[in-house]
Amino acid sequence: MNKLAVVAFGGNALLRGDQKGTIDEQEANAYITSNQLLNLIKKDYDLVITHGNGPQVGNILLANSAGAKLHGLPDMPIDVSVAYSQGFIGYVIEQQLRNVLNVNKINRDIITVVTQVLIDKDDPAFKNPTKPVGPFYSSEEAERIASETNSVFKADPRGRGFRKVVASPQPLSVFNIKIIEKLARTHEIVIAVGGGGIPVFEVDENKFQGTDAVIDKDLASALLAVGINADEFYILTDVPKACLYYNTPQQTSIDRMSVKEARQYIEEGHFADGSMGPKVKAAVYFTTQTGKDSLITSAEMLGSDNEGTRITIP
């Protein structure tokens, strides 16, 4: 049986911080990131890809709001915007990965699964929004938009400005997880749990409904990886390794840390909620549940000797 890997693409897989977000930019970025999966693909791994959607879903929300104001179109909630982004981003990744496979004469099918994820409607995250979506703003712009829309903005830990934040409830279960595993085990490349999944809750018995939230894609990816019995879990980000004292003169890269050390560093506040924090928590969850290592790294370092930050049990 082939090894099964779950690879969680970071937001910069499609859109870099200094870009406008044109389709040409996002396709070019997706091609580069897809090309960096070749090490795993050429080793004949079964593969499930997940991805973030923070910039894209933020832009979709802005477009919805503009359409509502200018043309009276109905404003769509965040869960519908997440569904939009899953189809759009899945299409771009699927197409560009297929282009990479064609160039390398590799015959693999690729399929995108629009994925719902169950959350608790009473999750305390709804009282403390932390998940950043959309573009960066100056403090003046953020203050103006917040007053006009009753939105919440928080400063970026890396000093890039202010972003709108929404609730990020804990993912409880992934819908259609059996078919995702079945497709992956038959050697299809599956794109699933995009943007952390479409957040839904149970209104009453046998009735589900979407809600205004964005589930962290790394935590949802870890839940998926455990549920499909993945052998390896990779979290791709825009920095090579997790760091202690990030963005200070004492910054120190971490090559390897145990689950115990990772929990200690989280407690000490080394990993911000809107940045590296969810990635480390997701890695800890996967490693704790499976006993297998997880890896936080950049796409450029995937499969290299200097591979990133490895999270282990001991």
C-alpha cells in the first residue's frame, strides 16, 4: 500500500502578500507550489491537498458587499463565501497541478471535493474572533471600515498592517471523510477541506445550517489527516521553520520539537493565534493522535535535507 500524505497549502500558495490577487498571479503561484509537490508524487504517494483561503474569501466578502451596496444584490454570508472560494481555489490548484503532471509525463487524476466541516454553534470562539481574512489595511482604514460595518480588526503579528478577524471555531468532524480517503487510496489526488471547510452546525436533529465563521485550515487538515489514517502530515507556510521569539533580535529557528516542548512554547506565547499558533497546534494534534511525526515547512523546502520544523512524540 502506498503511503498517504496530507499536505496543507499555506495562503501564499496562491496569493503573496505584495500581490493584487489577479488570476494570472494566483495561477503562477499555484503552478510553482504544485511543482514543489513532485518529490512526493514521484515517490508514488497517495495525496490529499488542503489549502487556505484567507485573502480570497476576504476579497469575495468585499465583492459581495460592493454588489449589495451598488446594485442591491443579496449579500452572501461567510459560509457561502467559503464555498465559493473552495470551488475557485480548487479549480486553480487542480488545473496548475495537472499542468505540472503533464510536463513531467505523470498520469494521475485530480478531483476537488467541496467539503463541509461540523462545528459547535456555542463554541466560545464566536465571542473572541481571531481568524484573519482579506487584505491588510492601515490602522486608519481598519478603524473606518470597522465603524462602518461593525467588523473587528486586529494587528498582524508580523507588522504588515490590520486585517479583519472572524470567529474560528474548533472543527469537530469532516463530512464525506470516507469518500475522501477512498479516492486518495485509489491513487487519485484529492483537494479537500479548502479554507478549513464550510462551517456548519446542527440546528436540531438531522438538520444542518451554515454559519458566519472561518475554520482554521491547519486544524481542519489535521482532523482530516487523522480521520483518513494519513502516514504523513505537512503544513506548508511562507517561512522555512517555526521560530522562538519571532520577529525579534532573539529569533531562533526550531529544527525539531517534541509535543511537550511545543505545548510549552504555545503556553509561553511564542506562536501567535493568527499566524504560527494554529499550525503548531495542528501538528501537535496529528502527532499526538497518530504517534507519527508532522512537519511545518515552506513549499520550497519540501523534501529537502533542511526540511523545516519536525514535531515528534518524544
